[in-house]
Amino acid sequence: MDCTPVFKKVKAASRSLNLLGMEAVNKILLTIADAVVENRDFILSENEKDLVLMDRSDPNYDRLLLTTERINNIVSDLRNVAGLTGPLDRVLMKSVRPNGLVISKVSVPFGVIGVIYEARPNVTLDVFSLCIKSGNACILKGGSDAINSNTAIVQLIQAVLEKNDTDKNVIALLPAGRYETTQLLNAVDYVYLIIPRGSRNLIDFVRENSAIPVIETGAGICHTYFDETGDKDKGRRIIHNAKTRRVSVCNALDCLIVHENRLEDLDYLVGLCSDSGVVIYADEKAFTALKGKYPPELLEAATNESFGTEFLSYKMAVKTVESFDEALLHINKYGSKHSEAIISENNSRIQLFCKSVDASSVYANASTAFTDGAEFGLGAEIGISTQKLHARGPMGLEALTTYKWIVEGNGQIRI
């Protein structure tokens, strides 16, 4: 399919958003929330068409799955976004120059944002809500694995837009082919920003092939370091929650790092994980400490591939270190700059960990499962940025704006 006509329509529609007041935007979001509730059974039936084509053992199965509870959460996020203060037309800086010029730095939308994602149909509504609230049109490129779910949701959104006298082309869903992806990555005359959400392979492909600026999101290889001063009861709860709350998401724990002086507590620390059926890939020291104490069918010797892997399933690596510095070196080598945590009662060590670890979100005595736009008070999120330019961490409304300078004068000329 030649996507150029779609790109042109979306770009034209994006200009109309500049004239759409925040009251109208909020009304659209609340109406869509109601429409999702009213059409829940239809959305679930379309989602089932996608699910039957995917193996249940595929880590993406859980990401693809919609349930009544998950739809209710999506609806709650839509309403939360409607209740947030709009991010546009904020005066970020203002000054009066000696020559009388008044110079203001004001927040504005990007215009058109392209989002490429895999499996997760909830992203369709999250992206749209944040984009329209921040004055951006969006072009979505979902995967073939969620095509029925995404199509149903986009059609619902467009129907609400038309009923509210708003150009339905402020959102577009491209076909699920690779050719369409290539076109989107090269639509330099129509799209101003690309955001990929999905596997490391997807993110790498987008970064290497896009002619449009990219914000990398999604891939999370997350560590939790249990320090020699760590509280084992805190650690037991945090480790279990970070690993098992939802294993298919990017903030899930992939590698537990434990100080060798606390190996005697390792079986207690991962005890709840055994109840959840978590397979542990343990290095030599950790394997010895767990042998006979952790279910043998769930305990395997670690290999080189066990570290630096985003499991997205009930699997976790365990690395033993001799020192705090060795833990930092391991995280620096294998982390993806997403979310990292320390469990410690040594405040100076906690502060050093927070300063030393290069990640978008760093935790002290808390689960990495909190890396989420809603949990950070941002409403919904468009993704977790693991890079440093423009946005980092959960990307809410503010991250979807840029700025322009407005200069007001009274006849001044430059000599």
C-alpha cells in the first residue's frame, strides 16, 4: 500500500488540532471512554481473533490479551488524561531585553507523531489520548498479531471524532506489513517524531532505518541489587513483586544481584518466586546456595546468555558479586538504562547507587514495577524512554511537546 495519501491527510488534520480547545479535547476523551465501555464485548471478541493465532507460551500473548479488568483500566487512564492540565501554550521562560523586545519560550506540539509497536492494543488508546491532549496527530503502525484489536479500537475512536465534528484523520492505523513500516520511517515531509514500543529487535530496526528523529522506548533489562545491608523481608517482597506482578512488561525484574555475604538468605529472598513457578538461572555460587532449597525443576545453572536477557516470562537470572562496585559494573555492562534498584539499609550506599547507575528510573528499596506513567502521576504514558535526549523515563503529556520562541516588539530593528 502507498501510504503517502494517509500521511498527507494526517498532516492536514494535525493543523486543525491547533484550533481545538482543551474543553473539546476533554469531551472527546470522555466520550471515547464511554464508547469503550459500551463496546467492550466487541473489542474483546476482536481481540480473541488475534489471540487464537498466537501461542500461549509466547511472551507477547499476555501483552496482547485484553480482559474486562484491563479494559476498565484503559478507560480509567482515558478519564485520567482528560482530567490532566493541558501541556500547550505554557510560558516556559519570559524575558524583556534591553531594547524592549519581549521574548517568550512557549510549549507547542510536535505536529504528527508516528508510533510503531507490537502486540499491545492498549497502546492504541494510550497513544491517541496523550497525542490529542498534547495537540498532536498520530500515525500508528501496530503488528499483525494485534491487527483486529487495533482496527476495532481505531474505528471506535474515529467514530467519536466524527460525532464531535473533529477530523477523524488525526489518527490513522497503517496496515501491518513491513513495507508500510519502511514508508513511515521515511515520511520526513509528514512525520516529526517516531516512537517504537516493543522488543529490542524492533527498537534497533527503527533506530537504524529511520530518517526521522527517534525516541527509544520499551526494552527493559532490569536488575535489583540486594546489598549486604539489605533487609531480607523488604527484599523478599520487592523481588517477588518486581518479577511476577506482570512478567511480560518492560519494568519486570530480569536479574537479581546478591552480595556474597548474603547468600545464606538467598533461598528466603526468592522463596515467593518459587511459589509463582519462576525458573532461576543461577551462577555457580548462587546455584550452590539454592541447591536443595529451591525446587530442582525450577533451578538451572546460568550461562553467558542468562545475563543481559529480557525474559518477559517467569524466568530470572541470579548473579553473585563480591562487592558493591562489582554490582555496579554488572549493571553497567548488561542494563538497558530502563529501571534499576538497590535494596539496602546503608544510606550512603543508596545515594551512591542512585548517582552512579545510568538508567531512566533508579529505585531504593522499592519494586521496579512502579516505572509507569500512571504510577508517576503522568496519567497514561506513550512509553518509557531509555535515552537521554528530549525525554527520559515514562513519557507523559509534557514529553510530547516541544517549544517555540515568540518575540514581541514595537518597531525594533537590529543594527
